[in-house]
Amino acid sequence: MNKKYIIILLLLIVILAISSFFIIKEFAENKKETDIYDELQEIVIEENPDLNTTNVDTEIEKSEGESSNKYNLENIAKINSDVVGWIKIENTNIDYPVMQNGDYYLHRNIYKNYSSHGTPYLAEYCNIQYSDNLIIYGHHMNDNSMFAQLDNYKKHSFYEDHKYIKFYSYYNGKTIEKTYEVAIAFKTVVYSDKGFKYYNYTNFSDVQELNDFIENCRKLEFYNTGIDINYGDKLITLSTCEYSQKNGRIVVVAKQI
């Protein structure tokens, strides 16, 4: 074997070794993050909830397999006082704490350690108690964690099976359970005048401002859910990256019921 082929072989071995290292590293990091959130879920779930959890749900029909567990965020708040809630969509991987501190948690976990997964967080200008529209950001991870499954709302069939979003807000030492019904799912782009700046709408000063928001969402929606949004409704908006276009975003808007 001449020297040229030996060099090529060595280069291929080096490339394979480097690739394997990064694959193993990514797998280990994904496993670590999964374990962290599995442990957190065990901390917050209460099979027999006490008075620290307030249920403000309107009575709705439970979907098949829906859990009756309640969440109490008091112990999570002891780990990190930036916790303002917990987001859950039944029968998906979306089951995470929600933080507030700007985009600090874009690449940090609940323990404030570096994490490529980050932690879902509330938009900087949102107030957990008073905002009309709570905007929550989360990464679209390749391992299908964080908010990756929001991409499935492109399909009406997925929407039919995942109409409701649970959000447990935490303030003044109490966990408040709320249910939101998905009203609009769409995609857009950011950092461009061609996209819709949905993230600017956290409060609606009047009916016209709400109507402007809804009209722009409807122009981009994947399908019509038949769910109306009216002035005075409280909304939650989930946002993650969408990879069919540069700087794309998947956005799911739901109203409290």
C-alpha cells in the first residue's frame, strides 16, 4: 500500500473517530437532560393534590389516557426561584418547567448549568399574572425533546388529538392550574419584514389590537380550528424553530377555557 492510500486511510479513521465522539457526546447530553426532567416531574407531580394547587379549569371531557395528576411547583421553586410555571401537552414530550429571566435559559437548564436544550422560558415582557398573552419559547431539538413536537401541529390530525395545553402558573407560593384550547397553529419567519411579529403582542389595549393579532395569525394558519378568540380571553402562545425556511418559527396559540 503506497503512502497516499495510507494517509487517506488515516484521515478517514480520524474523521470517523471525531464523528463518533460527537455522536456519543450528543447522546450522553440528551440522556442527561432527559434524566433531569424526569426527576423534576417526580418532584412536582402530586397524586393526591393539596390546597396549594388551585384548579380553575372549565369542565372538559378528558381524552383517552389523559392523566389526572396535579402539579405543585413549590419544591421546584426552592431549586430555582426563576420558575414561573410548568407546561404540559398530554401524550407528548412537552412536560417542562417554564422560567423567567429574559433569554438566560436559552442555553441553561433549571440548575443554571450550560445545556444545548435550554429550558422553556417566558418572553421578557410577559407578566405571569397580568399579561393577556403568555408567550413561551422552547428549542426544537433533534431528539424530539423540548418544543420539537409543536411541529406536528402542521397536521390537523395531530391537532385533533392534542387540543389542550395545561399550564401551571406559579406565584405567591401557589400553583394555579389552567387549561388552554388550541385555536391557531401557523408558521412564520423572524428577523424579517416578511414575517409576522407575533412576539410583540403580550397585552391587548383594545379590541382592534386583538383583532390585528388574530387576523395576522389566521392569514398564516395551517387549518381552521373553529375556535374563536374574543377580547378579554387569556392566551398562551408557544413558539419554536421551524426548519423548512430560514429563521422559521412554528407558533401555537391557545385560549384559556
